[in-house]
Amino acid sequence: VGRKNAGKASPFLLILISVGCFFATYNFLTMVGHSRSGDGPRKLLGSGDQGGAVAFGSGSDPSKRFHVALTATDALYSQWQSRIMYYWYKQMRVRPGSDMGGFTRILHSGKPDGLMDEIPTLVVDPLPEGADRGYIVLNRPWAFVQWLQKANIKEDYILMAEPDHIFVKPLPNLAHGEEPAAFPFFYIKPTDNEKILRKFFPEEKGPVSNIDPIGNSPVIIQKAQLEKIAPTWMNVSLKMKEDVETDKAFGWVLEMYAYAVASALHGVHHSLQKDFMIQPPWDAKSDNTFIIHYTYGCDYSLKV
């Protein structure tokens, strides 16, 4: 009897299989529907728009548009940041008051990664092995040098940004002709470090106060100016890293000082824009800011 009934399934089992197939089909169709809709979860992860025309904010003056450029690696954390940054760029680019133009992620890992079809990307070479001395940010100026040489950049201005920036308002061009716009960092203090900076900024170039208290990001600058500054920025960065005293004094902001020095060496001075960016938790209010720099070091206290 057992052998006779072995090939037959019980009615209960057939019903159970049918119900399971129904739910599996329903879930599959629902998932497909979400992935095709504009509001699906994939959009937040950064669906590329390379195939269509680039939209701009209403009333945007083509002569004032700036290209948004950031440098990144193929590390998972950098990819996650880049996707979020690119998403908010697309949201703010099309709003009134925006002068945002095109976008490029400058990938200095030397090879393509999994985001090539999602984010407009140019792959460039990293520094030779060991040249960054464990300070990966040293690849940033070298990446910009290569990008400026290889890319066909249509805009006359460039915004140097970073993956950990979020645009919270449409960003206009804050630069004024040959006067770039930059965010002033309270911890970049050229006059307090005159002895060290004189190694890279000779007295014939003027007082150390000619060096702006800035980093390289965020900065909106004419493309022609950056093409001149970038090689100097790279060379000064490498020289600063090689100098033991300078490396110890500047630490993780060394490459920021290098950009400030390089700009001053070329006689370029920036308009300081405090509303350019905020850095929580140091800044508690967003007010009129355009960018949130969200990986600024957080300090915690049990009393707060």
C-alpha cells in the first residue's frame, strides 16, 4: 500500500504548494513594479542619468554654471557616500537658483568599479605605491591634475566637493570672476604657522596672511585657474608630507594647507563664504547653508 500511494500527493499538500506559488509570484511582480517606478528604493542608491539630457535650474546662466567634481576610492564606504552625494546633487541641480552643471566622480583607484553605470566617473591612476605614505588624501591633487588633463569639461567653473557632502539647497555660483569662493576653516591658521609655511611660501611672495584659511573643498573656481594651481597643489602636498616637521604639525589637514599655499603662490585669493557649508556637531543649525559635511568628528558626553 505504501508503494502504491508513494507517487500521490495529499490534497492538503497541493493546496499548500498552490498558495506558496501565489505569494511568490505576487512578491516577484511587486518587486519588479517598484524597481521600474521612479519612487522605488533603487533611486536613493543613485540611478545614473547619463543616457538623458542634463536638466538645469530655471533661469540658470550657462556662463555661471560649474562642474561638480569629487575624488573617491572604490572602497565600500566611499561608494556609499558617493551615491548619496550624487542623489542630492541631482535633486538640487534642477531647482531654481542652482548653477550646477555636470558631475564627475574622479575615481583614483586606477580601475573601474561597480558604480560606473550609476555615477558619471573618470578613472585615474593613484600615486605610485608608497608615495602617499599611508595618507590616502594625498591622491586627491594628483587625481585633479589627471582629470583636468583628460576630461572634456564644458563649464568654465568647477566645484571641488567631497563624497561626504550633502547638498541641502540649490547652489548658485558663489565665485566672482577670478575671485574663487571657498569655505573658511577655523582650524586652518596660516599666521599661527608662519615658521613652517615659510618653507613653502617664501618671503618674496608677501606676508603669510596672503594664504587664505581654507582647504580645497568646497571651492568654486574658474577652470583656467585650477589648471594652473593643481600641479603646484600636488607638488606642495608631496613636499609637505616629506618634511617631518610639517607632517607632524599639519597631520590630516596637510593637503588642505597645501592647496591654500598653492593658491597664494599663484596670487589667487578666495572670497570666504561662511554659509557655504556646516559641519555638525560643531554647527548646530543649518540656517542658510548649502552643504552639510556630515563626517566631521563627533564627540560624545554622558552629560549631554
